[in-house]
Amino acid sequence: METTSTTISRLGEHIGTPVTLSGWVYNSRASGKIIFIILRDGTGMCQCVLEKNDDTESFFGEAKKLAQEASVEITGSVKQDDRATGGFELAVTNVKIIHASVDYPISPKPHGVDFLMKHRHLWFRSKRPWHILRIRATIIDQIRRFYNDRGFVLIDTPIFAPAAGEGSQTLFQVDYFGDPVYLAQTGQLYLEAACMAHRKVYCFGPTFRAEKSKTRRHLTEFWMVGPEIAFASLEEVMDVAEEFICSIAQRVLTDHREELIELGRNIEDLEAVNKPFTRLTYTEAAELLRGPKAQALLENDLTEKSARVSELNKSIEELDAVSSAQGVKQWKKDKAAAEVVAAREERGELEEQIKNIPHHLELAKNFEWGSDLGGSDETIISRLHDRPVFVTHYPKDVKAFYMRQDRSDDRVLECFDLLASQGFGEIIGGSAREEDYDRLLARIKHEKLPQEDYDWYLDLRRYGSVPHGGFGLGVERTVAWICGLRHIRETIPYPRMMGKFYP
Ligand code: 4AD
Ligand code: MG
């Protein structure tokens, strides 16, 4: 009989008819005269059931030997089955092996993240990265849609840059035919020039920072997107940021609700991402850190996390007993062993966090006006709000030279960070830009930046300078927050961090 080639995502169009799927064996289990193959084809997963009978006998033996990640073509008729993954099942009539897979390194049992990262090129095929990278693609699509729909003009800014855009501490230097240049830390300065031509512009591209520390929030190569708007005030720029973030959360909730649930993301937290976001000044944020709410939050953490560790200790003991008991079925032992690995990992993380709590408490309690907010401070502030929160008007000394000085209080700048909720911390940094030539030049000199490198940038303040502003959003931090991932490394296909650049 004629069969149609299709994909798992379109099985619903073929109920009761024979189709051919092409893909890879995700998992396979034989039980007497039946083989259950979970096939993945890039669009989804489907259980394929092969029964041994006169028609299938000729290839049944070969099919039984199919290993994880062998590539195959499977023909069968489509049955609707609400209990099955994806809602369909294939009653197999033929299996054609395209290529074998021997000793695939990533088995269904848990692996450490270092091992998985070294096998990133294969790890892509597993469920979790598959979900995350699809959500990333949707977020990027929504980012472009947001700006394109609102009349922002896309301006691509260069990656080779002659000067620092965002502080000289994190520059990657490259030899440019004998001259030193740097990989772009931001497209912002170039974008400012373009907004004087097109009024509303945005740039979106890879960004580089030589971050010499290993944290869960920093990559050395990441993607940044942001608008720049002529004649905009700080408040207007923040309004855009607010609407932008809401549109991203909405889009992912609409397109990926099931995947978010599978990743363990709390959906209600994302549904709460609506306007307006609280706008705290830096000074108010500092008071919040020193106040009783921050203290209570951390003390409560200590109690809850310690209780969870005791719970885990107990279950690890019980699971160990199952693994080593006599007469327990092998699959039960395997399950217990896998659970122990997960429990130990969770316990390790909690113990690390518990160890840090007293230090974070001290930092918050003694927070001094004038210092920058640290990672733990941001976490506290963002956890004290149920949706993203703006912190505005930071002191001059902790922010970049191009930010506009507040004319009513010259100790602070017209700038903001947006801290994502649930403790994720900063995902956006932005500001009004200093439009006054003399003030900007004074900042460049004060920061001891080489003035000649910024002469073109000063031109923007020589010829029809106007108030303007914008912000930059880190794509990977946004993906981490939306998906509920503790660490940023899983949010980009090939993460680059200090000491990590393979594969
Ligand atoms: O706050 P940042 O440094 O701001 C700028 O670069 C401005 N020039 C943007 C602008 O106003 N147009 O960086 C912006 C965002 C951060 O909020 C964060 O989300 C992300 O970029 N980011 C990083 N993400 C991953 N790894 C790093 N090392 C990052 N550094 C910044
Ligand atoms: Mg920042």
C-alpha cells in the first residue's frame, strides 16, 4: 500500500492511515513478541509498537537490536491514543535501518552537567535542551517582532570595535592587522548615532565580555538586543522595556505552555508578568536591603533549606537501602540509583546555598549607599517582588560614562536595571544618555578613557544633540528566567565561559 511520509508533529492529519516516519531511536524496549520504540524525529516523539507476526518476522530480529540513536525509517498506521506521548501511536508494519548507533554516550540515566556539556553536540537530542532551545528561538522571534511591529529600524552594529563600550575590565583584544581592536561589549554607542538618523532603532547581535569569574549569570559570548530612541525620557524608555518583557512572557506562555511545565517552570509566576512593574530608586533598594523584610527572607530560607536537607538525607538513606537490597528487581534498583543521584545533586546545591546565606545576610544588612548591587543583593530585591522590578538612579561611580546625570541630584544617574522575578536578577541595563557635550567630555576624562577614540561619539553632541535613551537585554538571562533555569549555560547552543570553549 502507498504510504505518506510525514513528521510526528503532523500525525493528527493521518489517523487510521499508513505513514512513514524518519528519525532516531530515543528508547527501545522489547517484551517477548512486542518491541516498543520511542522515535524522535526533531518535531516530537512517538511510541511505535512492533508486534512479531508473519509480516514482520523478516525484520523483527534486526529491530530488536536497535540501539539508542540509531537512525531509522518506520512505517505503520496511526492510532490516536490519549495516554501516549504526543497523543498518537504507530502500529508498525516496516522498519528500515538507515544507520546504526553503537554505545551512544548519553544514556537515559542521569549524567553530571560537565559530562553533558562536553557532549553538547549530542546532548541537543535530549528532551530538556530540545525544549529550552525551542523556547529560545521563540523568544528571539518575539524580540524581532516586537521592534519590527513598532517601527524600530534594525541597525547592525560592528563586532570589531576600536574602543570600550562598557568598561575596560572585560575587553577581549584582537590583533587587527597589527592594530589592537576589541570584540564588541555592546552595540549601543553605534546605535546612538543611528537613532539620530532613524529616530527609533534597535540592534541585535553577539556580544563579548572577558568575564574572569565563573558565575551562573555570566557568559563570555552572549546575545544582546536593545532599542535606542531619540527624544525619549528615562520613563519612556522604561515603558518600552516593561511592554517588551510582558510581550515575551505572553508569547512563550502561548506557544510553549506544555514545555514550560515539563521544564518545571511555575506558570503562575510567568502569568503574573504584567504592567506595571515596581520602580524603585537605588536609594529605596538600599533601604529595602538593610530592612527587616530582607532579613526575614533569608532567615526563612535558612530554615526551609535546612529542613529540605534533612528530608533528602532520609530519602537518600532509604533509596540506598533499595539499591543494595537482595531480591529487589533490577529496574527498581536502577530507578532508586537514579533518584539517589538527583537527590545528592539537590542536597549539594542546597548545602552550598545554606553556607552562603549568613554572608549574603551580612552584605544586605551592611549595604552602603554608593556601592554597586551585588548578585545576592539583586536576588533579594527581585525575590521581594512578584514581577520584574526596576531599580533606577544608581550612583555615578558604579555605572557607565555615557549615562545622563540627574539634573536634580548630581550624585546619581538617569539609569535603570530591570531585575527579573524569582531571584533571577538583572536582565536589562539601560539609561537616558548624557546629551550635553561638556558633561559627557568630563565623564570621559574622569574615567580616563582615551578621548580621541570617542571623538566620533562626541560629534553626536556637537550637531543637533537631543535627549535620547535605550537599553540592552541579555537573551540568555531572559531565557534562563523564562524557563526557570538556575544556570545560564543551558540557554545558548554552545556556551562560552572562562575555561570552557569545547565543542
Ligand atoms: O547592563 P549591560 O552591561 O548594559 C549595556 O551593555 C548597555 N550598553 C545596554 C544599553 O543600554 N544599550 O548589559 C545589558 C544586559 C544585562 O542586563 C544582561 O542581561 C546582559 O546584557 N549581560 C550578560 N549576559 C550574559 N553574560 C554576561 N557576561 C553579560 N553581561 C551583560
Ligand atoms: Mg548592567
